[in-house]
Amino acid sequence: MTWQLRTATEADLDAIMAIETRVFPDDAWSAATMRAELRDGNGVYLVASPVDDPARVDAYGGVRAPRRQPQADIQTIAVVEDARRHGLGRVLMLRMLDIARERGAEELFLEVRADNPGAQSLYRSLGFEQIAVRPRYYNGTVDALIMRLTIPEPTAALA
Ligand SMILES: CC(C)(COP(=O)(O)OP(=O)(O)OC[C@H]1O[C@@H](n2cnc3c(N)ncnc32)[C@H](O)[C@@H]1OP(=O)(O)O)[C@@H](O)C(=O)NCCC(=O)NCCS
């Protein structure tokens, strides 16, 4: 299957929340939080839709990158189960990295659950390195790993 990315708007809120509640059953964001994220001009949210079914949303990701600030954050990323391991997560991450760079960021940070090796593997493959651990950050039980990437020059990213 082939997907296309576009910038999300508030009109995508329901589709995003349908994935959010399914993919993060224990710690989903509320619709109000997600709406605020979609409205926030300091960030950009992307959604991925199948080329042959543009009304459907199969994945989303959000990056917070206030303009001319050296540091940006991956806020979230999720791909529906049926669409995983087709490169969608990587493409979303690379596009969010581009957006952070275009807005002037030099470093990109994220938090990931210690019990989520799949996501960690994706981030490491993009060059993210673990810089800290927040003990029992999720629901008072699961550690958060803080990861950082020094954003490469565009030519290096395309190599
Ligand atoms: C993490 C997630 C976004 C990855 O999305 P995806 O579209 O499946 O990722 P990709 O297909 O682009 O994977 C790229 C590479 O990352 C690594 N990777 C991704 N998922 C993996 C997994 N479950 N186990 C091991 N490696 C994995 C692999 O190296 C993979 O390359 P390969 O398929 O050629 O081996 C997706 O699994 C997801 O939505 N998970 C639930 C939500 C979540 O955990 N979000 C992250 C919160 S921090």
C-alpha cells in the first residue's frame, strides 16, 4: 500500500483520536489535549492516508518546534497495527525532522517507554541516542527514556 502525508487540521481530530485510544489504551491523550496540540502554531501534526482512500487516516505524528528555537520535540507518533513495518513510522519521523530543521532547530528530543523496544529501535536507526531515564514516569510504573538527535545537515539526511 502507498500512503501520502499531509499536515493535519482540527478536522482530523476524530480520526486521530480513534487511533490514539486504540494504540495507547493506558495513557491516551484526551481529545481536548489533542485539539490544543493541533491548534498550537509552535508545532506541526502530520497524518498519513492511503493514496486510494484519502479520507482514512492510518498514522499521525506531531513535532513541537517553536521557530528559531534550538530545541524541538517529537510529541507523539502512532501507526495503526495493520499498517506497521511498511516504513510509515520512519517517513513520518524524517518529515518531522525536516520540519524541525526548517524551523531552526538543531536538536530533536523525544520520550519513549522503556518497555517499547520497537519504537526505540526506530529512533536508534535514525540516530537518536538515550541521554537520560525518568524512573516510573508512565503511570508510576514504567520508566521513560529520553532520547536526543543532533539534527544533521539536509544533505547528510538524504545520504
Ligand atoms: C513505533 C511505530 C510508530 C513504528 O511505526 P512503523 O510504521 O511500524 O515503523 P517502520 O515500518 O517505519 O519501521 C522502521 C524501522 O524501525 C524498526 N522497528 C519498527 N517497529 C519495530 C518493532 N516492532 N520491532 C523492532 N523494530 C521495529 C525497524 O528497524 C524498522 O525497519 P524494518 O521494518 O526494515 O526492520 C509503530 O510501531 C507504532 O505506532 N507503535 C505504537 C505506538 C508507539 O509505540 N508510538 C511511539 C511512542 S514513543
